[in-house]
Amino acid sequence: MPDTAATAEAAVALLAAPAGQGLGDTLRIVLLVSLVGGVLLAWFLLRGYRADETGGTDDTGGADGGADRNTERDANA
């Protein structure tokens, strides 16, 4: 039969050990999520400023590479 006293002492030692060292894991997760969110936000905001590299096949139909992109909006103002 196994030694139950040694098993009980090991269980008590494990239960008496601290569960963690505070908020270290939580703060790591928050920091990681914040960094990933910042990268995704920067990508989302900066993708609208990307130069048109298609050579004039934008939605205005002009062959000048989109130079008259705001003329319709300005005319409606």
C-alpha cells in the first residue's frame, strides 16, 4: 500500500504554495493585446493613404492616375 502520509504532506505543500505572483500574467496579456491592437489600428488607418499603383484604373475612370479624384466631391459642396 502506498505511503499516505507522504502523499498527504505533498498535497498540503502544494496547497500552501502561492498561486501566482500577482498580476504579472494579466499585465502581459493586456500588453500583448494592446500592441497587436495598435499594429492593426495603424495598418487600418494607413492603408487609406497608400499611393495608387495601378496606373489609372481607379474608380474615377481617368487615365491620369487619380489626380481628379476630388473634383466630383468639390462640385457637390
